Amino acid sequence: MGRNRLKDCLGATDEAGLSLNNAKSPRLTSLEYASALLRSALYLSWLILSVIPYALGVLLASLIGIRGDRLYWFASYWLKMAVGAARVIAGVHYRVQGFENLPSQINSGVILLVKHQSAYETFLMPAIMPHPLAYVFKRELLYIPFFGWAMGQLDMIHIDRSQKARAFQRVVEQGKVLLARGVWVIMFPEGTRIPRGEVGKYKSGGVRLAIETGVDVIPVAVTSARCWPRKSFLLYPGTVDVSIGVAIPSTDCSPETLNAQVEQWIESEMHRLDPQAYQ
């Protein structure tokens, strides 16, 4: 990595400490920065070393006929370990409010629309949710060694983003089957990780799927960038807040109206949970 590239990644330095990328990132002393760097390197090493045998275990379980929810819960245990490792190694904790807003009936399908700021919530959501989840994701992720191979054995919805019309048709087709089984579909309406304190364009795929299938949507706000900034190697000690909103019915609602309701709730909740990010 060149010197200018390194400077861009680390941000400006002054006597008050180190700041990564912008003023919304944590400001650290040199000692705190060195500690975060070491702990982050250890955590990344743990992820790499642990995912290989676990992914092989998922592949083996699939080969011997373990499928569906049983395979999902087996695979999701690694995600629980990843969340636990983030707590132990990097000092990243979480707290959740709104569990009472989740469906109580076993076979009630629902679509979770989640704020996306880092990789942390992709680990956290399956770790804390009481029902199997089906992510909607780009098929390129299936090519990631071990992790992608294992994910390909699960009941997920992978799409080709280059074929938008066909991609949404696939989401509807597979979504109907999974939702009917009581699997909860999870999507990131902004489509990609968004920097702390910013708002991406809310895409309508999730709400359109809800309208097509007649299920409710549940908005979820997550402040993960407070501890793991977008596209950053470093994790910072702290607490990630997760807020689960009240279910929003999709019946008799246009995609535009439903999407606006989801965005309004998530973004207002983000301001409440992480007011410093919006100053």
C-alpha cells in the first residue's frame, strides 16, 4: 500500500488523537489505535481460521442429507461464535430492544428490512433471531472460498444483479416458498453498507416482495458503524444498538408508501440511537 493510500485510510492526526476517515469515526490516542489494530487483526485471524473447518462441516452435513432448518441452525452457530469473538477479542457488545415486535407464531412469515453499515449485522441477525433467516444476496458471494460454499448449501436467495427483472422474479418465487415455511426473509433496503450518519437510497425490492406475498415488514435500525466503520479493517470497543420496529402491514399499500414508511422509521430511530453521528 502506498503512502498516500495509507494516509487516506487512516485519516488526519493531531494532538487530540487519531481519527479514521472522518469526524464521525472514533478519535483515538496512539495507544488506543495500536490496541484496536492488534485486536482487529486477531479477530480477523479468528474469522479466517474458524470458518474453514466449520464450512467444511456444513458441506459434509449437506452431503449426508442434513438440509433445511437443521442445517441452518448448525451453520448459524458459527455466526453466534463470530459475534461472541467480537465481544471477547475486540470489545464489541450489542443490545437489542423490540423483541416483542417479532411474530410469535412459528409459521408467520415476515420480511426484515435492516439498516446496513458494516459486516457486523450480517453476523448478528441470525445470531439473535429466533427463526431461520433467508438472506437475499448477490450470487458472487457464493464464490468466496469456504464461506460462500457453505452459504450455497442453505436456503437463501441469491440473485444476478445484472438481470434486474429476472432477479426480482427469482426473489418473489423463492421468497413465497420460504415465507410459507415460516422462514423470515432479510434484506438491506439500501443495498450496500452506508457510512455512519448517512442515508442511502432505499430500494423497493423488499417492500415489493412483501406486497406480492402479503406479509408484514419489520424495520430494524442498527448502529454497527459506531464500532465497525464501513469498509474498515478496524473494530472499536463499544456497543452496537439494535432496535426492532413494529410490524408494518403491506396490504392495501403501494410500494412507494410502504418504502417511505420503512425509511422514515429506520432513519428517525438511527438519529435517536446514535445522535452523535448526525451532528
